[in-house]
Amino acid sequence: MNVETDKRVQANEALLKADALQRAIFNSANFSSIATDAHGVIQIFNVGAERMLGYNADEVLNKLTPADLSDHQELMLRAAALSREFGIPIFPGFEALVFKASRGIEDIYELTYIRKDGSRIPAIVSVTALRDAAKSIIGYLLIGTDNTARKQAEEALLRSEMLASAGRMAASIAHEINNPLEAIMNTLYLARTTPGLPADALEYMDIADGELMRIAHITRQTLGFYREFSAATSNSVAKLLESVVNLLQARIRANGAQVELQCEPGLRVMGIAGELRQVMANLLANSLDAIGQNGRIVLRASSSINPNNGRRRVRITISDCGCGMAPTTSRHIFEPFFTTKGTVGTGLGLWVSKQLVEKSGGSIKVRSTVHGASQGTTFTLLLPSDDDAPVYP
């Protein structure tokens, strides 16, 4: 074999290797490779892009641009930011995705793709301008990697920081209210021992005393003064709900609200009575805030079977006809410090309620609608029921 032939063979082998490498890159399922023409119309849509975005290549080739697959709100924000940075108007479409790359500037950014089924997937995208021998742009290459794991880790870290902040704030609040709380309890004791009090007044004082004892228990636990062993017991659901309605009776009357209580007879739920009452009172109070004046709230309790283990459970729903919540709001309501009440709310009520319900072995979920005949919000509690548990009223 002469030298010329040997060079030709080596060149062919190099070409084959390069071709194989190129095919391996574009057929990789680990990242999306989307190549476009100079106008942004997709010309290559690799296996990774199909897996990541849920489209078959023939559904997008010569039909869509990467901007059609991206979150439009993010495109608008990116276009606005680039317009400010470069001092020229930039259209919130494909131009916003490739503007820097078109000027030879390395560009790697976070982007949310919208999959074919409408779901969202966060990605990190690297953009490169493709040029011909004359250095003219003939297209763009967008390489994307799934950023879901990183986003989840960031959200988990943020949640842990928020929980730590909530704990510090709760301890501070508990410390500040502990002394005046004891003074109120002592004053209430003196008032109850005053001769000649009407029976109704004594009954109201008993209710107030019970709630103050519960607050004192919460503050002592929060401050770590002691650890009290509290075993879950079986509690009458009807009595729990009735006690919560009675506790909030003044607010119910002030709102002119109609509160209906529908409870299957004989239902008993496992948990610590004070904690369960706290959860139900918080949900009912939120409903009273939501309905405004002369609204309607329905509290329902019924037996249910857990499909996962076949055990009995109790379903408690609190439904109102208020303004409802948009999906973007309802997704966050159980997070600490998230509130829709402005400076009036602390953003801790529903977060605490969720912790207490899960501590009892149950779950809480919300369904809300802002339009139509079903406008309003329904909170559902699913709590364990155990007939063999010690029974207390």
C-alpha cells in the first residue's frame, strides 16, 4: 500500500469515526439536541428531545421553532432583560433565545420547556450559532439537559430554610406571649370564682379556659419547657365539629354566615383532640374569611375506606362558597409564610395544620374553583379510624 492510499484510508476512517460520533451525539437520549435553520424552524430533533418533550420528530420538523416549545412568559421576561442590556428592542420569540449566540456571545441559560402533554420541564440550554464557510449564520444548535433534579434540590433547601425560620419565629412568639398568657389565665380563674355569676357566663368561661390551656400547651411545647407524652385516642367527630362551631360562634354571627353540620352518627377519629380541634378551627376560620358576609359553609363527616390498606378512615370536608383560589395559589398554601391575606395573615396556619394532620397519620388536600356554579374552596381531611383504640368522648 503506497503512502497516498494509506492517507486516503486514514482519512476515510477518520470520517467514519466523526460520522459515528456525530450520530451518537444526535441519537443520545441523555440530552436534547435541537437544530434550526437561520429563521429558527426546527430541522433536527434528536431522540433526547423526543424523550424530554414528548413530541415525535415528524411533529416538529419544518413546523415549529424552539420558542413554540418554551414558556411564553419566560420568553417575554428574557426579551425584556436583553432589550435593557443591549439597548435595542428584542421580540419575545425565537430571537430572544438566540440573540447572544447570533452575536458570537456564549449563552447558557435556564429555560422551561412545555411538553406535548402540557407539563413543564426545567432545562439548562446551551445555544450555538451554526455558520458556513463564509461565516454567515445558517442555523442554531440548542443543547438542553433536564434540570428537574437540581430544581427539586433547590426547592428542598428553600423549604428547609423556611421551616427553620418558622421554628425560630414560633419560639420567639411563644416566648413573648407566655407571660401575658399566664396573667390572663390567672385573671380568668379569679373571675370564675366570683360569687353570683350566671350559668351562661360560667359556661363561656369554661370554654375560654379550655382554649387558653391549649394555647399554653402549644407555647410550652414550642419553647421546649417540657415534653408531654400525648397518645392518640379515639374522639367523637360530631363533638369535635360541634365544639369548633361553638368556639367560632361569635364570628359566625358577625359574618351572618350559614354553617351546616352534616355528620354520620357514631364516627370516631384517631388523634389528639386539641390538635384536631386546632386544625378544624383554622379551616373554618379561613372559610369565614373567604365568604365575606352572609355566605354558606358546609361541614361534612363520613366514613371511608383507605384503598391502599383497606382500613377504615374518616373523611371530613369543609366547603365554602367564597371567591376560590387559582391553581397557582392553591399549589403553595401549605408552605410556611405563604398567605393570601396580606399583612393580616402570618402564612403559618395551613402549614401547621398540615403538620398536625400528618402527625396523626392522616392527610389534607384542597380543591378550589374561581368561576362557575361550583366557585369556592373545599378542604378535605382524611384521618384514621380505629375501633380497637381506647375510647374517650
